[in-house]
Amino acid sequence: AQTVTQSQPEMSVQEAETVTLSCTYDTSESNYYLFWYKQPPSRQMILVIRQEAYKQQNATENRFSVNFQKAAKSFSLKISDSQLGDTAMYFCAFREMDSNYQLIWGAGTKLIIKP
Amino acid sequence: DTEVTQTPKHLVMGMTNKKSLKCEQHMGHRAMYWYKQKAKKPPELMFVYSYEKLSINESVPSRFSPECPNSSLLNLHLHALQPEDSALYLCASSQAKVGNTGELFFGEGSRLTVL
């Protein structure tokens, strides 16, 4: 069975700093998707970034980028120039490419950006 | 702007009450989901509807009864709930076709308190 592990329950950094959230996963599949979701205190969960396992290039969305290491089964999220609005729970998630609906979630990392 | 709308945002009910949570999306998605989320925990999948048919039921107690009247609407009927059912209930939608990227679009959630 697939598992997703986020080893940092909580992190805090100063505004404008760079922070990296870690995520490792375990699977025997070769084709899958990885996601980082953000859930601010206002509750709505939104997708931050997505990585297809067959793509070697790391995904980037503005200040958010990932370091995808397929062999090591690692998928970390880097947030550059952190902002107060980045304060949120961040969840790493995995989905097999052939599985339409089942997302495997990590336990989450609470990120606090301090002014 | 949220494209998945959930009502009500807050609900308090007694253990003998019958109530319903509602979810609506207008993104043309044919898969809709109910998740249960406890504080600082990842969402737990409850039900998935695909093309208005129940596709996944994660062994949820029968006091939770889902309904998908049409492709845009998803309801969760609640009856004889227990205090431990108090949680944030999240609705989500996604594309349903095989091979889709699986990105979920979430509503803001309904905060349920069972007294």
C-alpha cells in the first residue's frame, strides 16, 4: 500500500525567508501524480503545485517549486520569499495514475510565517 | 473565488436531529467527493460519486447518507449522529475521465458540531 510521510509537524520562519517542507512516499508504481495542497486558517483547501512522475523537470508555480527525486521517493516543497499569507497547513498527496479517485494524504505540516 | 459552494458553513445539531449538508459546483466536473476532516489532520475520504453514481463508500456508518441529484449537486444527509462526528466536512470535485490529473477543487467546508 502506498504511504505518504511528512516528518515536520510544524515549522515557522520569518517573512521573506525561504522554507522547505519535506515529503516522502512509498509506492511500487511507476506512474503517479504528486500534489501539495495548502489549507489556510480560512479552511479552503487549494492546490499549490502538481508533479507528474514521468516528468523529470521539477514543477514550479511562481514562488513555489518542488524538488522531485523519484529514485529516493522524495517530493519537497520550497517556498521562496515567504509571505504572511503562506501561513497554512500544507498537505502532500499521492495518486496512482490509473486510480481516478483515491488520494493518499500525508499528515500535514503547519507552516507559520512570522512578521 | 470558490467554485465549489457548500452550505451551511456552520451547523449545530443534536443527536436526534436530521440535517443535510449541500454542495454545488459549476465546473462541469463529473466526480464529486465528501471528506471528513478533524483539526490539523488530513481529509478522510467518505464517498465518491462518478457520473452521479456512488463509486466509493469508505465504510462510512449509515447515519451518513449521500445523495447526488444531478451532476452539479451533492448532498450529505445526517441522522442520529454522535459527538465524535463533529468535524469539518469538505466537498470536492474533479474530472472523472480515466487518466485525468486528479486535481481536486474543494469547497470551504461545513463545520459540524454534534451535541
